[in-house]
Amino acid sequence: MLKVQEIRELIKLVDQSNIDEFVYEHDGSKIKMKKKTAEAVVVQPAKTVIEEVQAPKAAVQAPVKQEPVVEPAVTESVKETENLHKIVSPMVGTFYQSSSPDAESYVKTGSKVSKDSIVCIVEAMKLFNEIEAEINGEIVEILVSDGQLVEYGQPLFLVKPE
């Protein structure tokens, strides 16, 4: 069976190529990738009906003094998140922090991880896919909750690289 990183590489290669569909079979496993094809969509303008509405007579009000809008200063936390690595979901599925409901979470905020550390599981089509950190560092934030549906490319964790 292919590892998640190998599947990601295949996705990138298929995405960058002129191939519309790709099928890989090995030892009873099958991976099928298909690009979305452009579909012609015919849009007809809707008829617009404009009704004349009379504005109600406004009551005389004292002018409202508007306070100037003050832009908040860029905080240190925003600067820090720019230096963090995002571990993203390689597929659409359900996020799980542990291998079973009564098991300990793979990682918590503050946990040290290495490139091959398993950080979570994403279940897709009844298959449980272990997601690896792919970087050495410390988990700063867990961005999704246990049992939450995640999308392809959605950030799952923020990691402070070592």
C-alpha cells in the first residue's frame, strides 16, 4: 500500500499533467484519480422587476459623530504563526486524535514530533489513514476537534519547527 506522502506526490503529478484520469492498482489496492472537467454552463439573465418604493419620511435626528477607525497593531502572535508549519489533511474524511475512542491522543499541544510521528487519523471511505508530522518540531495548536469532517488541504495542526 502506498504511503500518504507517495499519494500526495501522485496527486501533484496528475494535477500538473495533461492526464484527466489516473488509475493505480497494486496487491489488491486500487487508487483512482480523476480531474474535474470543465462543463459548459448556460446562464440566462433573469427578468428583473423593479418596483418603485417610496422612502418613509425620516425623522429629524442630530448628526451622529463617527469615531475614527483605528487599525489594530499587528500582534506578536500573528507574526509567530507566519513561522509555523501547517500539517494539512491529505484527503476529505473524518479527523480522529487517537486510534480508538478510549485510547490516548497521538499528540497534544506541546507534544514533540518527528518527521515520521503519527499525529492523527483521517478516516475516508472506511479506511483509517495515519497522518504523519513530516517535520521535526512541537505541536503549537490543534486546529480541528475530534470527529470533525475535514477537507483536502485543510490545516489540522500548527507546528513550531526545530
